[in-house]
Amino acid sequence: MSKIAVAGAAGRMGRQLIQAVLERDDLSFCGATEHPQSDALGMDAGLLVGGSKLGVQVVADIAQADVSLSTIIDFTSPVNTRSLVEYAASHNKNLVIGTTGLDDDDKRALRVAAEKTAIVYASNYSVGVTLSLELLAQAAKVLGDEYDIEVIEAHHRHKVDAPSGTALSMGESVANALGRSLDSCAVYAREGITGPRKDKTIGFATVRAGDIIGEHTVLFCGQGERLEITHKATDRMTFARGAVRAAAWVGSQPPGLYNMSDVLRVS
């Protein structure tokens, strides 16, 4: 039975990740971490999810958690993720990472660490989003360069990065299918007199408001028609259950860097 630790256990996603682990009979919840200033430090993690005590204390350092843990699920911050990647690589622990805002150096560090341990890294752990990425690539190949492409995403007012990791993944899926580099064709802001749209660009628009969990739409706009592929999340548990599914899967994998398509065997 795989033993799972959750980083950022007292956060919105952390609490739901704990609940998702506890739902499964094939996994054991054995560790919980929080930042050093968290009021949750020293608490039994079971109290974070409104249940009875589980005998798992919230600690500030993953090294203080149960040494027998096999997989860490991390939906925290780039700074914390960097330290967890180093720990996992040096202590033979698997990782499931949903942290957004990782830069190119962080992603290179993931590839290096994946030579020693198994890591699943995805911008979104929803089964529906994973399928959407496949559909977007297929649509882009069929529609080609004659269609203008826009990615519109909306999240709650507390989200700190933009565009969302999922929006960027959708843009990358489309760009790769068209033989483009997202770095060179993405347009992230428009203001003032911008002139006509440039060919072969992919535009991004961001909404931050209220308690929107996550909505993403990709527009393929041609002359006389428009195709929209949309995914809307109404419950964060869909992400938590997907991440926990990945945690159950990664425990039997050799070292490597995987994504949610690998977990679901979509492609």
C-alpha cells in the first residue's frame, strides 16, 4: 500500500487532497506539511478535514514526516516545490506536482530529478482537462493556420499567477500541433491601438473574480464559423481525486517525468 504525504495540508487544495487520499482503500495517508508560520503546525491532520484524529501531525519540514512515505503530493508554491524536488530526488520519494508558476529553471530541475525518481507534473489533474488537451491538438491539426486562436480563462480572485498553468498547457497543445513555439506566438496583453491581429498568434485573456474554481475556453475562429472547446470545473475535488489517482499510479513507475495523459493513457 502506497503511503502518501500532502504538502500545504491546511490550504484549500491540501485539505481536499487529504480527503481524496482517505477515500481510497489502496492508499495510506501518512504525512502533512505546512509553511513555518502556519497556525496548523502541530495539529492532527484529521482535524483539518473535519474528521477524527488520524495520528498524522502537521510539520514544517517534509524530513519530519513519516520516513516510510512513498509519494508526496504538492500543490503549493514554486519555492516550496523546489525544496521538495531536491528532497524527493535524494531520498527516493515519488512526486505528484500540481504547483503552477514554475519557470524554465524549475522545469529543468524536474527533468534532472526525474532521472532518480518518478514524478508526475501537470498543470491540471482533471480527467476532463486532460481529454481537452487531446481534443485541442486534434482540432488544431484539422483547422490549421486559417483559424485565429484565443484562450480565455477565469479563476477565483485569490489566484496569484496568470495566465493559469492550464491555459498555458492548452496553448502549448495547440501550438505544438501547428508546429509553432508558444514562446514566440503567444500574445498575453492588448491595450490601446494594437493594429490588426498578426497571423499565427495565440491570444490569452484572463479573468480573476469571486470564487470561480476554473473555466477555460479555446476559440478557433474562422471566416463564417467558430469552434469553442470549453472545460468548466465546479468542484475542486475533481482536481484532488485526479492527483490522488496519479499518486496511486506513480508508485509503480520507474524514474521518469510523466504527465496526466500518461496516468490516464489517453495518448
